[in-house]
Amino acid sequence: MKSERQNKIIELITKNSIGTQEELAEALKQAGFSVTQATVSRDIRELNLTKTSIDGKNQKYVVFQADRQHMNDKFIRVLKEGFVGADMAQNILVIKTVAGMAMAVCAALDAMQWHEIVGTIAGDDTIMCAVRTVDDTVKLMEKLKKIVHS
């Protein structure tokens, strides 16, 4: 639900000029999401949204790209350094890492906020990813391969 709501927030602020938390909450309610001001505020923080001027007077929310890209580069570096291999079992992806790196790789996966991943659990050198569907597991494996082999 959270990831769906946050994806909808990105869609809403991209397509509309939304400048206040109240406007965003109302747009989410019209889209079928039951939200409080606190939830909207937390989502804005987690999505790293910022305001930009539209016409010198009015502002609207936008995704702050520079910082997000910088963080994604760090996560990609962790994935490349720690990843050893992956195998799927239906909608579960088991990722093998360098010894002691599973927690860092798992945190990087979580931070990437990929829609396919429902949740992760890390040990010392193994991560279990619960994935939405078998098809999403295949897509996720391809994403990981592209990252670690690029």
C-alpha cells in the first residue's frame, strides 16, 4: 500500500501543480487513498520531494533528482561490490553475497524502492527477497544482472 501510494504521489506531482500538503492529500483521496496529513508529510520526506517555483509566486512539489541520483550511485556500488549470485524459487529471490555483506546489499535493495520487492531479510551472506510475482522475480533478476555486470 505504501509503495502504491508513493508511486501515485510521484505521478500526481508530475502531472499536476501541487504546492501544499493539503492539495496532495486531497489528490490522493480523490485517487482512492485514505491518508492523514502525517502520512503525506512522511511520504514527502521519504520521497525526497522539494518545492520549486512555477512563476516566481507559486510553488509545486518535484522530486529532488540530484540527491536521489547520488544515493542511487552509492546503492549500485554496494550491489556491485557485494553481489555474488542469485537464484529464484517462484516469487522468492535468494541472493548470495560476499561474506558479511548481506546486510549492506539488503539495505541498498530496500533503499532502491523497487516495486517488485515486497520485503527482504538478510543473514551474513544470503538475502531472501519476497517478490510480488514470479514474473517480477524474473524482471528483478534481470535488473540485478544489468547493474552488477555494467
